[in-house]
Amino acid sequence: KIRSYQTKVFEIKDQIKVIRGVVQALQDLGFIVERVNAPMGMITAGKFAGDGHTGFVELTVIARPSDATHTEIRVNALYNTTPIEDPKIYQNFFNVVQRSLFVSG
């Protein structure tokens, strides 16, 4: 069930454009991008959460071709090592990614 809202397919095949769009979206959301492995399509980022910096949110994003014209993006979010299961968090992330992909394109 959680995997269904952690994954979204975009109608774009340029892997580098997708990676750049995801990085831009993460930065727009206040994350610090820690690592980008473009050949593997993997991005990790994190940020402190809460006013008192009581927690840390870490995202791992995988972008890979799903067919000749589409790219599948899957994100895994953790809050202090506990998986985030709120679908709204993932929906918000994908909304920002979509804006980033189609504004920059």
C-alpha cells in the first residue's frame, strides 16, 4: 500500500533532466542534497524538522526508466529512522517535482 503513493511515473525519458528536476524540487522543499548518483538514478537528501530541530527527515529518491518514454520516480522518506507513511507528504513531493520538471523543460 505505501509503495503505491511512494511511486509516480512521469512522461519524460531524459534521465539527466529528471535528476536535475528532483534535485531542484528537493532544494525548493528545503532539503540539503547529500548525494547524487546519476548513473544509478539515486539521490539522497535530508533536513531538520520542527522548530526546535527535534527530528531529521531523510529522503532517498530513485529515478529509472519505466519504458521508452516514461520515468518512474520512487521516494522513501524517513523521520528519525521511522518510515513516513502519510500519503500527503509524498503527494506534496511529487507535486513539487512535477512543477520542477515542467517549468525547467
